[in-house]
Amino acid sequence: MLDTITSGVEEILSAGGFSLKPWVRSGQGGRRKDDTRTCGGERPEATPKTLVLPNQLKDEDNKALGIGYLVDSDQLYVMTSVNFSKRKGRMRTDLNLKIEEVRENTPKGLSRRELLSQVAALYDPIGLVSPAKQKGNILVRRAFQEAGGGSSAKETWDDPISPGLRQEAIKLFGEYIRLGEVKFHRSLTPSGQRGRPWGITFSDGSDHAYGAVLYVRWETQQGIEVRLVESKAKLAPLDQKGDAVRAEVCGAVYATRLRKYVERHSRLQIEHWIHLVDSRTVLGAIQRESYGYQSFFANRIGKIQKAGSPTEWWWIPGECNVADIITRGAAPEELSEDSPWQKGPGFLEKPFEEWPVKSAAEVAADARESVNKLKRKAFSGALTRAQANVRTGKVKVNQSLTEPARDSGIPEESQLPEDKSRKRPCCASITNLVNPERFSSLSRLCRVVAWVWRAAQKWLEKRSCGTSRAGKQVKRLDKQSGETVLSPKEREGALQDLILAAQKDMSLPTTTINRLVVYKEEESGLLKCKGRVPVWDGVEAAVPVLPHGSWISTLLAREAHERSHEGVAGTLLQMRKKAWVLQGRRIAKKVTSVDPDDISMAEVGQRTRSSPPKVGDVTEGAGLKGTTGQIPCIVITAESNPAVLPSQRSSGHGSRSRTTNGSSGARPGTAELVGAQQGSQLPSTG
């Protein structure tokens, strides 16, 4: 039958003037001269073959798509060679080195160019010897890393490598020569097979490389037989060094690519697909939706899920994962015909119930925390903010999160609402009136800002009414009008003003925006967040974001610590009730463990103000030390200040002088308003 087919092919091609090389058949044992013929069926005269160049293929040598082929045994082998001679065309001028000649003929100053030339000469399109090839690739990269410094690759091509790497290269060249002796089955279908095969992939990744290998498992009359199909490997990027999860995910992607290749180009009908990994994190991530991860993980996990069902993925112990040999390299002896590399792990010959595998549900408890970390690192901020819009119905994102807030200053009279509700000044207008760094208490700072704003608002009201006394001092407060006490809304608005001023020119990286789910509130203009992604449910109120270097952040940490004198965790929790401070744990640690020799000037001023001097001890021009040096003091007494009420005098407020830290830019009468309400406290606005 085979002779009839080949004869028909020869007749058809000979009609068009095409001639064929001699046929090579399995079991023929090479090209026999008595079997060679032309397309016309004529036998040519037997003439000896003349070798033109060394290393040229002989008559008994055969190649199949670049791979050596043993016709008699129907096996494949990788054609390897080590040769440092010059080239003539594409061929070397001297014979290939034998294993005993490698050490003697390897150049003393082996350069990176020569090392790469020998490693790249190993042609393995199927991936039969991927572990050995990866060993050479890892050595080449180490050679270029050894150059280091600021030198470019062009300058180090012909520089000799270190003696240590040269010894490793000599050992590698010897392994390459022995690699040509390793034989592989060409046929993927054993004799006596029954039913359709199973497709089984192993994948793994490390700091050095990642890859996958594919086997087919057959049931035959003699038992279970496993055949190596192909493998694929690649060096891991240097910027991922130390992050093995990324390499393991890439290895899993290679496993799906091997599967697609077999399904598309092979005539094998696979009954079941089983993908095995030794990473619980990767297995857990494959079981979840891909949109919750960063682009790197989301794209790759999406490809994995698209290739097949997530239930086809199983976990195995690391010592049973044969793909581990790809990530570290292997010697030719580890790739022999009876090795686990060619026959697969021993458990593949057993029933599936006896395999050392676990499903995703069995490892879910161990993988949950590691997968959640990937979610926290890589949650999509845009999707989360969209969910916030749907749930709250209030929050709208219409500006860039990194866009600085506009400095609108004190609003004009046209901006004043009819119900006299407080309009918030923006950013620099607060810092122009009050310097926050002159204060060591956040509550006191908020009170000063609230009183200054009330005075400014009354001045604007009188100006809008067209009165001729707009430039005069604000009228005395009336007790019956209820204007002697700051409302909670005013104190809360003052805190928002300070936070908005602290957020001026603050830019956040994308990772922080996505991790904390940061958005800009249209109503207030504040950058707010709900906290980290795993606890974001859209129910609890969001809090503003504060930069780490802001003085408001330090005051907030001090107030939180002084409330109950808790440790770092308790202080941080109290801080986050009002605002989310970036790198807030550092500030909390600094506040809870203040060294006596490292007390700031603001703390000194706070201690001094805790014991105010008597009236007779305060002279004109005297001052208290603050954070920025000498701060002018304003002495206010009950007799000289009509704003102090009789109730305050009887309670002790008027029995001694009051010293108030004011702002150098405050208008007349502001200090009196501040002094009148010095004893009021700022309630929690969180």
C-alpha cells in the first residue's frame, strides 16, 4: 500500500518536471543506495558521497524540521554541537568538538559573544530539551549582569567573562554534547491504545524562568503510557525578581497556549484536560473573576479562563511538579528516556483518585488571603468609583484626582446664599488668614478658623446691605441671638477648610487611587476615600485624604493620641475617623513614642500655654514661643473686652488674663472674637 502511494506521487510530480529526494521510511535504517531512485523510477548509479565541509550530514543522517530523526527506531534527538572555529558561509571550518576536547579548546578569554553563539546554536523548536536550554540562557544572562556598571551591551560583547563563569560554561558545553545522545519518541500514539487520551499540563515559575510542559496520557492494553508532546519556557524579566506569583501566572498562560496549539494543529482528540500548578495563589486567582485584578493579572487570568473551564485546574505539591525542572535547568541525564521529564511523574500511571492533587475548593482557605492581597494591590479604581456613584447617588467624579483645587478666595456678595449658610473658602485663602503651623492643637485651630470666617461673613453681609459703616469693626455679639457659640456645622466646616488647604497641589499615584478608592466630591471639592478595597461596601461615610507632610496630619495624630493615650493601632484608628492620612502609621508611631530630646517647638509652646502667666507678668510685646518663633500675644481681660460675658466671668474665665495665638493678617476685632470663645471645644466631626 505504501509503495503504491509513493509511486503515484512520483508519477504526478514527474509529469511536471519535479524530482524528489529518496524516500525515508521508519524501520529502513537510513537511506539505502539500492532503494534510491528518481521520479521516473530509474535507479541512478551508485556514486560515493563526497564531504565538501566538515560536519556535513552523511547519507545515514536524517533531519525532520531541524530535529535529528532516527529512522530505524523512530526516535527524535536534538542536533547539538560545540565549535569555536571560523565560519565559511553558515558552516564551521573545523570539526565539532568532542566532549574530551571541550576544556582544551574553549578560549581562555571566553567572551559573551562566543558564549551566546554556542548557546543560541541549540535549536529546539518543540521544546524537547527546554530544561537544558534554559540552563544556558540563565548562564548568558548572568554573564551580561556580571558586566554591570553603566556599560552598554555593545561595549561588553567581546570582553572576557570571569573565571568562575568560564568554568560553568565549559561544564555547559560538555552537557550540550551529551544532549545529542538523548532520544525522544516521535510518535505520540502508542501501539494498542484504547479510547481517547487525556491532556495534562504542568506549569511553574521562579525568579529565573517560567514555563509549561504538555503530556498525553493513554490507556493501552499493557497499561497506562504517557508521552511527552512539547514544552515552552522563557526567562523571567529582571524587574519581576522576587515576585514569583507573576512568573507562575505566566507559566499557567503557557500551559493554555500549549493546549490551544494541540487542539488547533493536532489530530488528537483529547477526552479530558487537566492543568496542574503548585501555587495556591494562582489556583485561587483563576477561580475568581479577572476584572478585580491589575492589568497584568487580569489580562493573563482572562486568557486562562477563556481557554477552558477553571475546574480543570488542580493543585499539586511542588516536589511532584515536573515543570520545576524548567525554571532551574537540568543536565542531559535528567532528560533520559526513563526520566520523569519524558514519562511524566509516576502518579500519572495510577488512577486519578490516587493522584496527589487538590481542587480549588480544598485549597481555598489557604489561598484566600494571598488572592485578597492581589485584589488589594490591583483593584480597578474606575469600576469601584462607578459603584460608588450607583450606591450613593451623590458622588460624581468630574475632575482629575490629581488636579489642584482652585483658589477662589473669599466669595463675593453674589455668592452668599439667602439662608446665610456658610460658604467654604478654598485652599490658600485660609492659610493667608491663619497660619496652621502656629498652633499645636487642632481643636483650637478649628475654632480660630471658624471665628475668623464668621467675622468675615458678617462683614460681607454688611457690605452687601450697602451700609456706609462696612469698614468698621464687627458689632458686639448678642447673647440672645445665639451667636456666642460656634455651631457644630461651623466647626466641621472649619476642619474641611483646613483639609482642603492641605490637599492643595497634592497629587496621588494611580496605585494609591485604586487601592484607597479615592474620588473627588463635587459638593465640597475634597478628595475622599472609603479606605482599602476589601472593606469598601459603599455604606459608611467616606473621609478626606490628608498628605503625610501636612501639619494638619500631625495635629490630628496628637489629638487622637491625647484622647485616650492608646498605642499606634488605637491612635491610627482614631485618626481615620476624621481623615485618612497617607502613611499615617508613621505619624502615629512618632506621636506615641516621642523622645524627650526630640520635642518640637510647638510642644514647648503647648506646655507653656498650659500654665498661663498672670496679668501683671505679661508686658507689652511679650510673647510665647510657637512653632515658627516669637508670636505676638494679645492680652484680653474681662474689663477690657466687652465680648466676654458675665457668665464667663463668674465661671473663672475673667478672673485671669487670656492669651490667644492670633494671625498676623487678622482684621481688627478678630482676636476679640477668638478670645471670647477660647474655651469652646471642637466635637468629633468624624
